[in-house]
Amino acid sequence: ISCSLVGSEMCIRDSVYVASVSMGADKNQLIKAMVEAESYHGPSLIIAYAPCINHGLSKGMGKTQQEMKLAVECGYWPLYRYNPQLAEEGKNPFMLDSKEPKWEEFQDYLKGEVRFASVAKQYPAEAADLFAACEEMAKKRYASYQRMAAMNWGE
């Protein structure tokens, strides 16, 4: 999102409640995000990870809750909340709700979905590079979220 400050108007990125959730990973975090989004006096966006039939879950669609949990545990789908109201109180508005991922499980997670496994089957050399790049980007994204969550907003 790009924005510019005009007079005393708040930047749009500072006025939207945003959360990344996964019901199968943490129902309490999902409910907390929904309550916060509902009570926020402004636009709210909740981005939920939801496997679909096109993902081609190797365990079957009856295991979507388990797949959601695995996506968060391995770092594929981080959980966070950004609540602009906290900044007004001098608190950090960004909360990283995910625990440190089990990075050693990241590529196994990818290979457990047909959408990724089919690439590995058809193009093994290229898939190895793509999976490694995907994992590296997930690590960078998570490190970025850790830095944002550690910022001191009280000053």
C-alpha cells in the first residue's frame, strides 16, 4: 500500500486493521482477530488460510484443519494482527502470533500438496530450487515480522 500524508490525514496503511489467521492452527487467535476487527472503527481485513480442493491435499480434504496447522507450524502461513488503535495508545500495533516455525518441515509441507508435488515430479531439478527459494522467502518474511513485533512504540 502506498500513501502520502496530506495535512493531518492519517496514512491509509495506518488506519486499517489487518490480521492473518488460520482456524486449524489457532482458534483463539482467529476469534481474537475477529473481535478486534469488529470493534475497530475503520476498515478491517482478515486474511484466512483455507486449503481448497485445488491444493490437492495428499491426506484428503477431510484433513484441512490439520493442513492449516501444518502451514503455520512450518512457517508457510504466519499468524499476526495489526491493530492501529494500539499505536494511538503508544503500543506496538503489530503482534506476531506465530511461534518460531519448524523450518525443517517447510519443504515436506510443500510436498504434501499436489499443487507443489506435481512440480517436483515433473521438474525435479527446478522444483528443488523453487522450494528452496520459497523457504528462504518465508524465512525473510518471518524475520521481518519479528522485527516489526519487537519495535518499541512507547517513545
